Amino acid sequence: MKKLYKSSSQKMIAGVCGGIAEYFGIEVTIVRLVWVAASLFLGSGILLYIIAAIIIPKQTPESEWE
């Protein structure tokens, strides 16, 4: 079963966008662009990013094999 983790390899700030991209199997740049667009147009992207950075667990070497 796939689980969502913050990425340790595709990390710019906290690894949230990288983790989402790895989970869905898409390019991390697309996730980052969508997140920036949501932040600019909807205004809640920054708050959601902070919440996601707190809630989503870090990727550990053990979790890579699950």
C-alpha cells in the first residue's frame, strides 16, 4: 500500500510537493506550479503548505521499502 511522505530527494522547503509528486507519479515541477497558482489565486496555498508540512511524515529509509 502506497503512503504519502515528504520527499527527502525532491526537497526545496519541506519536501511536501516532492512527496505529493512521488505519490501520484507525476513531475514535481507540475505540483509546484499548481501549488503556486493556488497560493496566488485562492490565497490559501501557503497555509495549506504549512499544515501539510506538519501533518505529512518524513520519508525514512525504512518507509522507502513499504
